[in-house]
Amino acid sequence: MDDNNKAVNACGTSSKADASELQENKVGYGNPPFQRRFKKGLSGNKKGRPRGSKNRKTIVREIAYEMHKVIEDGQWRWRATLGLMLLALRNHAAEGNVRAFRAYQKYLAKYEPQETNSKLGYLVVPAPMTTEEFIKHAEKTNVEADRLHEIRIRELGGKP
């Protein structure tokens, strides 16, 4: 016996069934009449994008990060397509290909850590206080806060 059969109200129906019936019969904004609602498992755009289809971004990522087995220094290594392309670009730039050099410099400028040219100043961090200094500072702050509190009370017409 499951939980739905255990929870039966006086009318002989389960409370979960009542809740789902109320939900189905509810009509208003975002809740069209029951007869015009989409059936379970069906969407309104039947000829829409099929399940499992991939967009351009997904396809490019899959190809860029696809792993290939290559020989480097006499050993087999696994490299991603993107890494192999950048290595080839670097090698062409080292051979003197000006276009490859410019493209390689462009990638380096885009993905290397950037230096900041702005003069932002310095962050000054105070030294830690001793216990006596902290107590003295707290007392001074409390006296100032009490004085401001009294001024506010007087302004409102009350007694301090």
C-alpha cells in the first residue's frame, strides 16, 4: 500500500488527488483552461529543435577540447585540438610567418594576465591594538555616542 491510498478523506479520495484536481481546474494567468493545456510530454512547438541536437557553441567546444594522441619527444601524449592548434601557430610564428606571429600575439594579449596601468594608491592596514588601546578607544567611542544620543533626545523634546 502506498502513501496515496493511506491518506483518504471522507469523500473516499486521497488528499493528493484533491490537490492535483484543484491545480488542474485552476484558471487564470499562466493557467489556461484544462481542455487547451499541453498534454504531458508534448510541447506547443512539435517541429521545434529535436532532443539531443547541438548548437554551434556546443559543437565548437566539443571539437576544441577533443583529445588526440600525438608523439612529442618520442613519447605518446594526449593533447586537445585547441592546444595543438596553438602549438602549430607558435611553431609557424617561430619560423618567421608574420601572420602567424600576429595571431599568436593576439591570443597572448587576450589570455595572459593583464597589468594594471592605473594609479590606485595603497591600502593602509592599521597595526593590531593592544587590549588597553582597544578599551581606551571603545570608551572614547561610547562617550561620543552618548553625547550624540543626548543631543537627539533634546531635539525631539524629551529628557535625557
